[in-house]
Amino acid sequence: MKTVKILGSGCKRCVAAADMAQQAAHRLGIAITLEKVTDHAAIAAYGVAATPCVVVDGKVVHAGGLPSHENMTKWLAA
């Protein structure tokens, strides 16, 4: 099971990124644990300046803006 964290304020793009992760996991037939991180100190601990950020299994794979569906699928399939 993969752990996916969406770092951000909870804006529309952050919500869309979380939905995208769930949809990609469903398409791939894999289980994920999805966590939405909105605490500014916790986000800063990842060393990112722009949100939303996508963290897969502890590794920041995307920062700033909405990722593409293709990239989200690639990150979850790896």
C-alpha cells in the first residue's frame, strides 16, 4: 500500500490533486492511504515553497500547481 500526502491549504487545486490520486489508484487497482496536510509547519518541513505538493511514500514528487493525470498515474505505479 502506498502512502500519498497532498500538501496545501485545502484550496480547489489541493482538493483536485487528492481526487486525482484516488482516481489514479482506482484505475491502477492499488490501495493507497491518502492524507491531506494543511499545517504550515508540516508543509515547510518538506522544504517546498509552492502548493499543492504530492508526496508519495515520503518523497516529494510534485510541487506547485496541479499535476497531470499521466504523472499521477506514473508516480503511483512506480
